[in-house]
Amino acid sequence: MNVLVLNGSPKGDFSITLQTLLYLEKKFSEHKFQFLRVGQQIKSIEKDFSTVSEAITSADLIIFSYPVYTFIAPSQLHRFIELLKASGLDVWGKFATQITTSKHFYDVTAHKYIEDNCHDLGMKYIKGLSADMDDLLTENGRKAAIDFFQYVCWCIKNDIYEPAPKASSAPAHLPVSPAKPTQEKKNGDVVIVTDCAKDDKQLNDMIDRFRAVLNYNSRIVHISEYPFHGGCISCFNCAASGKCIFKDGFDDFLRNNIQTADAIIYAFSIKDHSMGSIFKMYDDRQFCNGHRTVTMGKPTGYLISGNYPAETNLQMIIEGRSEVGGNFLAGVACDESNPDEEIDRLAARLEYAISHKYVQPPNFYGVGGMKIFRDLIWLMRGLMKADHRFYKEHGLYDFPQKKRGTALKMYLVGALISSPKLKAKVGNKMNEGMLAPYKKVLEQY
């Protein structure tokens, strides 16, 4: 086969993910591998897509190779997919898969993003490989890579691939009614972060109505107008100091103009099953804050133009972002069904959250995500010094081995239920004992 590897890492040849593909190239020498640094060379690809077109046309198998950045693929790969779709290149029926490396923090949403876009292009998508960053250094990790590629070859030989989902109807983009602005706005600061173009009437109307019905002062930050020097390149220059290597001032702008607000609203139109490459660049560049949940406690919300109800993966990303960040998600208002009511409800819930400082305890998305970060930062504390200080100060190193008293109790309970005689003697007292501390709380009221 002619195997084309689309290296989406902005680090190019220094990508850890790429090393797995180079390993497979050595192990499967009967196939011809070609590598394109689409992440690192995205600016030149924007000017000339011809080299990419030729490589894709001659490929039998296309492999997307990238590190997982902030729930999805790097912004550079987002931009590449935009260019690929805009090119009109016929890739219908070509086989495609993906290989990623990460610490498994929302790798599922990253893989689903690529899968959805492969289906859009009519490609025959084969489920990809999500590897740990260190897997290639282990015997089991190398075996997993070999097994995966053998499986891919078998799928191609037998024409087996993931079925494309049933196409959903195009969003209606129902019109948004203007609202009379409330006369007296409460003191406060709600920032609306958007990449909305001036000629995007639909999204602008959604923003205008939200600002009108919101009882707090608000302002807009147009990230499409910010002079970004580029997307995050994972150089770790910010690991110790929190200072980005790019000299475009975004790290200071983020901290002084956005993260100081009482609440943050994100407004965008759905593009390629996500928020688009500009928004993804904004997200990735927030890595100047490392893995620190610096806005925890601040409510957030979304104004989205597009068929959001059909985008289940995007829904998971949005909820996961809020849960991991410790932000109350006040709502997501879209224009697919009754946008006026949805926008008004979002404004009302946001007002309540601001005035009452309302925060909900995290669910699985938040607890699971933070446990991955907790263990990662503990291991990398020598490098991620700013993260380490933040995690110590906020008590985020909640390792279970610290709870020695609870562990001892479990040993005692385990000994009781292991003995039939003791278990029969105790009877229902065990359940009563488990409820005892809760009854003490209830007796106080």
C-alpha cells in the first residue's frame, strides 16, 4: 500500500506521536510510507495545497497522526481539515485511520472529531489507536502498535470500516428576535469571547439579544481580530514561568482581559463538528496556564449557531471543559430550535450563578479528568513547576493512599464480612453503622 501519514503535530519531526509511525514504517517495510508535516507547515499549505493533493490522491491509506490538545486535535490540524474540505479534493472511498499520543485526557473526543470529518468526506474510517505518550518505550506498547496496523491491513483487505452515521438535516438557523436592552445593568463583568465575523448576521443577532436581556454589564472580545503569531507548539517554555514563547502578548491579554471577568460566554458557529480553527487556536494557546484551573468558580455559557443537538461529541467537549475547569455551565443556547427562549434562559441562569456564586460539584467528566491531571503533574512536577505550585496550594493532590483511616476501616469491614459467623452475628448492624454518620447530620436540624 501507499500509506500517507498526515503529521498534525506542530513540532513536525520532533513529534512523539510520529515516532510510532516511524516504528511501523520499519516493521512493515512492504508498504510505502510518505510523511507530510501538515501541522508544522500549515501556513505554506494555506498558500499552496498542490503537494497535499498529489499525496492524498496517490494514497491507499491515510493516517492522521497528532497529539491530543485540549480535548481535540491541535488547531493546526483543524485548519488543515478546513483546507482539505475547501479544496474539493475527491477522497471518497479512501481508507483512513488515526494514531494519537496523550495521557488519555479526553482522547475519545479527539478521535471522534477526526472520525466525524472522515465521514463527511466519504472516507472509509477504521477505528484508530490512542496510545500513551510512553507506550512505544514498552514492549506491550510496541506490540499494541503492530497489532493495530495488522488490524488496519485486515480491515482494508476485507473492506471493513466504521459505518457512517445517518446524515442529520441541515440546521434551520431560526431567526433571533431583537430585545429591548434592560435599562439598568448590574455591576459586574461578563465577557463574550467570539470569532464572529461582521457579516455573520445570525451569530451577531444571538449575541445582541443575549447582551440586551442580560442584567449585567457585558463586553465582547473578538479573537479573530487578535494578532496571533500562531497556535501552541508544545514547546513547554511556559512550564516554569507561565510565559508563552510567542511575543504576541496573548498570555497577558488572556489573564488581564478575559480571565478577570465574572463570567465567560463563548459564541461561535459550528464548523467541521467543532468550534473552528481560530477558536481552537485560542483554546490551545491557553496552555500558557498549563493544567491550572485558574477560572474555577466562574460560571460559563455558550451561544452556538448550528445544529448543536446533533453534535454529541461537541456536547461532551463543552460539558467536559466546564467540569474539569470547575465552572458552572449556565447553558448552551443554539438557533436550531426556539433561540429566543434558549438565549433568555442562558442569561437568567448566568445571572443567578453570578449573584449567588453558584458552583456544582463535578461529575465523572470533571473528577476523571482532574485525576489524570493530578497524577500527570505529580510525576512531572520537576518540569511543570507552576502547575505543581497551583496543585499544592489548592489541595488537588488528593491521592487515596493519604486516607489511611478509611483504608483501615475497610480492612476491618472486610474481615467482618469474610467470616460467616461474625457476619451472621452482626446482621443488619453493618448497614446501621454505615448510616450512623449521616443520621448525625440529620439530627442537627
